[in-house]
Amino acid sequence: FPAVGDFDAEAALSELHALALYDLGVPLSAPRCPSASSSSPRRHQAVPCYDEYDDDNDLSNPSTVFRCCDTDNSLGLDCHELRFAFNAFGLFPTMDYIEEWMEDQPCVDEAAFRSLLERKLRSAPSWMRGPRAIPYARRGVSLEQLDRLNDAFVSTGWIRERCDEFNQEHEELISFKKVFALEPNLYALDKFVIVPVTTPATDSGEGGGEENGDEDSSSQLDPRYSIQAELLQRAQLPQATHKSSYSELVNPNGVRVDVFVSHYWGHPFGETMSALHRWSRQSYQQFGRDRAEDVVFWLCFLALNQHRKGEEVGSSPEEGPFNAALMQSRAAVMILDESVNPFQRIWCLFEVKRLTDLKKDFELICSFGSVASLLDDSLEEDNDDGLHRASFSSCKEEVVDCARKIGDALQEVSAFRAQASSEEDKLAIWHRVADPAFRRLPLDRAKQQFTKSSFK
């Protein structure tokens, strides 16, 4: 029988063959592999044409993935869109490879994508392969799934306990403002829930990771075993098989997104849920949904793979997941608090600008419902949204006060004063929302000239 080294040699030869075909585009003689077919290595099953697919939700269909990744509806994929399309089939090429494959073309059409995908699925080396990534436009979460997350970790007080423990442990650093205190908002959920539950219990790494800038989140990771099994069951969370977004964990085949949500990470999650509930009860039928709980939302903290968020966000606003979700969602809402904090974040302002350009339906909502209808007399008669006539009269003063504070805060909105965790992000978005005279300048020149008057 063959020595162990013979099997290693066979595996190495097979990998060499794949690399030659992948990098050079020319086949070597077929590798001596015990499972190798006697047929030509270039023989393959034809990729089925689009007409063979009846379900546009089928993400094994290259045509569906092509449309999901064609964020500008140009009928072509640029290098960034093409990278995300490859990711949907478990291929993670570097940008250098993608640009070489495109052969100096600005984009590839659907036929070229299918042909290229077919070749690379056969020939890509093992280091390039990994678990598939759902296209950003299909990384939604239903209101019912959000309820499970909220009921398991927020309503029970579990996330508040984790925040209190963290704040007590880091009390001195917090007092010197070297660390931010945690509250039951999206920051805390990301740290204590999203990252742990989307990490395999035994993380041995996965293909396409380190080679493609996968960020090591282990330093921030609370071990999964610190989350009680009963909470995981209550949230109906499956065991993670690889690092992914929360949306991919709970919806591994992707879902169509109804509503893009622009929000502030510091907003209490309970109030976020109240806003989405009230709005959904008034709006679910316009999306053809049978129940408010069936409305599908796109929220960045659940849609982005938090283990590699730097790579997923992209190097420019147009390249990233926000643009893909904005383009293909059917509507959009922004969740406000009394201080209209989302309007103080530069990414939220970019989302508003893109929604305006796209002429998308866009509504401001808060924990009382639609901001535009806060003072609508019909609200008194609306029994579906939970504000009956008697209860409304008791909270009307609070509603009026909330509306007034939101109105006052909106008058103070300024792109120049908007904040961002990345200075480069802020400058890039400034360049896109500034006065047209600045948008015509290269970014390197424009960023030296930005003033408050640049955004009037």
C-alpha cells in the first residue's frame, strides 16, 4: 500500500494543477488523483440558463446573484460588485486577481460573469475557497426574528447585567474617558451577543479568511458558553458553523429585504423595537405581508459580518453593503430619538442623500410611530397600533413634547458637524454630499477646502 507521503504528493500535485489553471488559464495534464476522472479536466456540467429557474430567491442561480450584486442597475458588475458576487459562491479572490480577470474592462455583463464563474469554480485553489457569503441585498431579518433577539437578551435584563459588569470592571478607564460605558444598545448587543453567536464554538478558521483581511475579533469575543443555552433556544439561534453576519446565521439562504433601516448604534434597542413595531403595524400590507411580524428589515449591525467589517464596508461609500441594500430595498426608515442622533452621524446622512438620489420612499419614525403623523388626530381612533383613545390622551403631552424636540433638533442638522468613527469615511462622504462645486474636485483637493459653507 502507498506510503503516507504519496497521498501528500497527490494532494500537492492536484493543488499545483488548480493553481496553474487558476492563475494562467491553461490546463496542465490532469493530476494523478485516485478520484480523477479519465475525461478531460475541462469537461464540466453546463451552468443552467436563467429560464430554468422559477424562483428569483434562489441564490445558487448566477442570474439571481448577478442582479443582487448589480447595485446600480447598470446590467454590469464592476470589480467591487464582482468580488461580492464571487463571495456568494464561496470564492474569495483578492482585488488584484479580479482586476486581472476583468482584462481592463470597467465591468462584466451577466454572460461574462457566468462564464468567468464557471471557470473559477472549477479551477480556484483551496486557499481561495470558503463558506459562501449571502449578497448584502439579501441579508435581512424579519420583525419576528428581531423580537426573538430582543425577548431573549434585552427584555430579560441579560444585556443590562452584562453592561453593568463591564462598566464596573472598567470603571477607572471609563472615568478617564479611555473606554465608553456600555448601555443596552447596539454596541452592547454586538459585543455580547452578535459576535459570540456568529463564532463557531471551536473556531478553527475558514477559507478566504486571513488571505482576505479577515479581522481577528477574538480580543473582543466573550466566549459563547457565557450565553446560557436557554437564551440561545429562546432566540432560536442555530450553532454557527463559520464566522458570518447575524442575518446569515438566522437566514442562511438569504431573504428579500422590504425596508432599509438607518439608525444610530447608541439608541436603546428596546426603543428601536418599539419604533419598528408601531411602523410595521401601519405599513406591512404595502409589502404584501400577511403580518407585521413578517416585514423584513436591513440593519447594518446584523447584516455586516462583524468579524470582517473593515473589508465588508469597502473603501468608498458606493462600494459597500449600504449602497446595495439601499438600491434593492423597497422602502427606508430612519429611527430617531429626541436628539435626532442619526442625523449627527455621517453615514446616516450619506444614506439620506442616496435615498434622495434614488427617489426611494423614506420615512422618519420614533418609538411613538411615524414622526409625520405623531399629531394626526386619526391616531386617536387607531386601535391597531396600540394607542387607544384613552391611552393616547394620557401620553399626548409626551408625544407632543417628543415631536417638538425632534423638530428643533432637525433645524440644527449639519453635515459639517456630523461625526464618524473613521475620518476617511467622513471626508469621503463629505465629498459626496457637499456643494456641487466641491464634488467636481478630486477628493485630495476638496478635503483641504471643506468649510461649513461647503454644505449649503
